[in-house]
Amino acid sequence: MGARWKGKGAEVKTLADPISEIVSQLQSSLISSNSRGLLSGMSVCFLKQIQN
């Protein structure tokens, strides 16, 4: 059984960017957005704030 890809272009993106690079980009994005979350097991729950 082969890999299952979700979304158009997901396979190309995955092959082009190693997971460490994707994690690094996510970490950088979360830091710059000053995000806060609650760690629950292996998941993080984020609070969405509405800006006026």
C-alpha cells in the first residue's frame, strides 16, 4: 500500500520540503504570531481571538 496524500500538490510539497523544514517554518510562524495554546497529549489547542 502506497502513501496517501491529502490535497492537491501535497505529494510534491512533501517531497520538495523535508519534514524538519516544515516544522521549522511552523515554529517560526507560531512565534511571530505570538500564538498561545494548551498542550493536551500529542495535540495543541489554540484560542482564536477576533480582531476588531
